[in-house]
Amino acid sequence: MSPSAPTLPAAAPSRARRALAASCLLAALALPGLPRPAAAAEEVPFITTPDHVTLAMLELAGLRAGEHLIDLGSGDGRIVITAARRFGASGLGVELDPALVQRSRAAAQAAGVQARTEFREQDLFATDLARAQVITMYLLPAVNLQLRPRLLALAPGTRIVSHDWDLGDWAPERTLTLDVPDKAIGLEKRSRVHLWVVPARVDGRWCGPAGTLTVTQRFQAFSATYEAAGLPAPLGVHDGRILGTRLSAVQPATGSTLELEAGRDTLTVRRALGGGTPATGAVFQRAGPQGCPADPPARP
């Protein structure tokens, strides 16, 4: 698969742009500690993803029949075609090179999956990602970081799989390392495949029947402080992780467990054990501009 997002002048031939980007990729792989030239973020070269890496990416994503996948920089279309043929999914491949788009359409026709696949000659930054349950990509680090805000804004539970490159300080849920003896780029003959699950956005204050939760969040990590009206100190502070819409915090020192389910504007307590936790079944509503009803009135 291959990503694309050109900003070079239209007069520059595609082959020249890919050669420039490929040289930058080689530099990034060989010398990871050095800053990359800005041109590497402007277009990503087409580098074939080996078939066993393609399968590993789709299996790591947990792709299921009936789900929709978007491959950002789809190259020869193999990820989208494999998703349709082996997993029963539908897919969209986005690619800048018109020859690769035509090649992908022909391959989908030959594989008998043309009804469940689509390939567009399109800038990945102009692509609507909202339909996808799974997004796959083989981009460069700077492009990944440019995409990251859009990925974090997707529906909670959307799975993102990247070949080789990460998303900066948004740590993956899982990483696989695969041997690729014939890898054409870089000194290390291995590929890394990373999985992220978009977390629900729960940062802020939440109003419950007997108290409030104040949640701070950084990607999939959160800390929830539970307070009751009229008490000077918090009842409990719960640090944990978010996987899609599920929040889970276990505190070994105190033996407390707190599990929450995030809705659009609600947090529901699914399980609560130990001290300093709200009651199981309690529903918290996201606080509005005036705060929670139990909050003391603001001073004039």
C-alpha cells in the first residue's frame, strides 16, 4: 500500500516526486535520530506491503465481515482486496497515482470483489474517514502526525493500523514485529505493525446522582476523581485506560475497581468495587457551562 498527499507543483512528474520522497524515506529509516527534510511529509512513496504483513495488519485490526475499511495510500490495492476477499469487509482505497488506481480496480475485478471495493484517485487529507471501522496506512511519521487529530476525532472504537510508523506520543495498544527478509527499504529486515483504538472523549466534569467525576485524559489514559457534595476531600481517585467506549481502572493498593461505559454525553458505572467508587448503575451526565447541580453557587 502506498500513501499520497502531494503538495509539489503540478509540473513535477509523479516519478520524480516519488523518487524524492523515497530518498527521504531511506534517510528516515537509516538515520532515525536525525530530522527529516520537510519534503518527505509532502508525498509518500509506493512501497509494496508483503502479503503476510497485509494479513497481519487485518488480523490485528480484528476486521470482521460487513465492516468498512479505508486504506490511506492504497498502492496496488492489495489491502482493500484482501479485506474483501478474505474477511468479507467492504473497502475504499485512496491513492494519488492514477496508474495504481486503475491497476487496483483491475485486480479487484479479477478477484471478484469489485462490488465491495472502491478505489479513488484522491488526496488522503481530502478523504472522509467517518464511515470506517478500520483504517490502514503505510505513511511517513510527519504525515501520521498531521493525520492524528482527524483520527482521534473518529467514532470511539475505530481501529487504526499502521505499518512501521507510529503516531508520536499516542502509544499503540499493541505492536507486532514481523520478519521481512526481502524488505527493500531500510537496514532492518523487519516490519512493525501498530494498532490503536480511538478512545471516547471523556475529559471534563460529570454530574452524578450522589457526586461528581472530574476526568482528565491523555489519549487512552485517564484519571477520574470522585467527589461528593459537602465533603472536603475526594472519595477516590481512579487511574486507568480507555478502550473505545470502555473505561477501566483497577487500584491494587486499595483493591478498588471502577468500570465505566461512555455514551455521547453520559458515563455509566458498569462495575464498582471497593471504597471511593460511585454505585454500580449510576449515570453521570456531562456538566454544562453552569457546572453540576450539587456544586456550590459561584461567588459574585
